[in-house]
Amino acid sequence: MASVFNARRARQQHASIAAICGKRDDGGSNPCQAYPYGVYSLRTATPYGYGEDMRRSGAEMRTLTRLTAYGAGLVALFVVSFAVARGVVPEDAGDDWAADTESAHTDGGHGDSEAEGGHDSHAGEDADSASTVASGLSLEQDGYLLSPIDAPTTVDAAGTLSFSITGPDGEPLTAYDTSHDKLLHLIVVRTDGSGFRHVHPTFDGAGTWSIPWRWDRAGSYRLYADFVPTALGDKVALTRTVDVAGPMTIGPRPPEATTVPSDAYTVSVDGSVTAGEESELAFTVTRDGEPVTTLEPYLGAYGHLVALRDGDLAYLHVHPMGEPGDGVTEPGPEIEFMVEPPTAGRYWLYLDFQVDGTVHTAAFAITADGASGRIT
């Protein structure tokens, strides 16, 4: 009975539709769709134009629904991410980063006074010492590129360490200005702060620097080439990493102390360091409890200070206030520096000084706080 009733109802509906369609002769839009054998169906207006069949594909509608939901999800994700970022990242973080980056490329790790006043003289060294923007974080700066380092790859293997530097034109760099009595300073240190060396390779005049070399401990080492290209006239500090194979041993790291031994000498440091501000550090050299007043000029000064930021090993190369023969600076026992840590955090300090023709190194670890950091 149900099938008979359904068939009868279908015939009635079709007859009604046919009657409507058969009367549409006024020239207007015909809402009817004719099919073979006298079958009709009504069409309906849709967003896609009048005349779409009421039997529109359900798959298309489901696709639109999914796309709409996906778009709404992206908007919600963006809003949530923006809100979290505003709560976590300081408002001035972008400004600080931009200022530090601009200063690093402009100053090359030191101030402009040295470039303008000549690199052989320490006149105006105070300004040079105060400008200690972090550098030495890249193998390229201002178009100058440090080549891969050719050196022994295992402990105790005698060999040669060599490298070259290319200029902005892609050619080997051959024109250097003298900076603190040398054309180039090479700083080498293991990434844990041990094994510090400050040396001066030989230049062959054609672009290659080299020096006899032997590694005494395995590990990963950072090498810094510090130089002044004649064409640029400013300091450039480039870095590379060298891995040395062999049994790993723990090396002497810079201690967190204000007094340290250095061969037969004792060196103490006093002062405060504040991130982003000029800070004065005073190192005092003694031997057997007596002040050492016979420091000798080394690279045109009574001392040289290298600072590395713990973590990324950003590089600061600082020279002391005053110079030998200026009528003011004494040859010990104190050596004073002006430094400006670019950020708060821990720094490794390596002081080089010379007595009786021998260079000695004293290493310290200090902490610079954001507001005022006393040496610890």
C-alpha cells in the first residue's frame, strides 16, 4: 500500500509542476527545467545565478563549509599568536636588536677614532677602548669573507694553520692597515673558554696568512681574524670554527674570581660592569706580593684585553687607556680599560701583558648585569 501511495503522490506533484510550467508563456524567466518524456522540475535562484537545479551537489557545499572553517581557524591562530608575542617579547626588543646590528656593521667592533687618527698611533685610544660593540659572530662582514681554515685536525699533530680573506670584489685581500703594530691579530679559543691564544700569522703578500700550529687538546675551537682593510679603514672581525679530533679533556676555563695566577705573576681586577654603558676595569699585576712596575710595551700598549661573551662567543677586542711614552701612563702595576658590554650576561676576559720579553695571559670570568654588575 505504501508503494502505491508514494507513486500516486509523485504523479500528483509532477502534474502540478507540469501545469505551472505549461502556463509560463509570458516571456519571463522560466523557472522550469524540461527533461525527456515530458518530465519537468522547478529551478531555483542561487548565489551562482538563476537556474541552478535544486538538486545542487552536496559535495560542493561541504567543500565551501570546510574552506570557511579553515580560514576562520587561521584568523584565530594569528590572533592568539599575536597576543602571546606581546606578552612575552619586550616592546623595545626590535629596537635594541636593530641598534646593535647597525652599530656592529658601522663600528666593526671598535670606534671611528682609530680609523680617522691612524692605526699606528694610540692617540685618542680612550674613545677606541670605550666602543666595544660585539662583533666576531660571522665569517663575513662588509663584504670581507674569511676562507675555511686549513689546520691539523688531530691533537699533537704538527702542521700549519692557514687561511685567506677575500674582499668585496671576490679577490684575495692584500691591502691592510697596521693596527696596534700588526696587520692582523688571530685569536683562538676553545668553545668552553679554555686554550686561549693571541698570535700573529705571517702574510705572504698574495692573500694567504699562515703560522706553524699544533693543538694540545681536542674539541671545537673558534678562530677570530681581527684586521683593518685599507679600503674600508675600519676594524673587521671574522670568525670560523675548527673541530679537532682526539680524547676530550677538560681545560682550564676562566675562573669566576677577582684574583688569578699567571705564570709567576698574580693579576687582580677591580671595577663594575654595566650592560650598555662604559665601565672602567683596573687590572693590577704583582709578583710575590710586590707591585710590578716594569711592564713592557706589547703591540704598542702595556696590555691588551679580549672579551668573549659566554654563549655565542661574541668578540670584543679592547685596548688600555693611555699608551707608553705619553708622559702619563705608568708601566704598572695598574692597566686600566674602558669597556662597554653590549648586553647583560657572563663574559670571559683575557689580559695579555709583557715582562722581560715574555707575554703572559690572565683569564677571568665576570658577569655584567642589566642595571649594575659588580665583578664576580
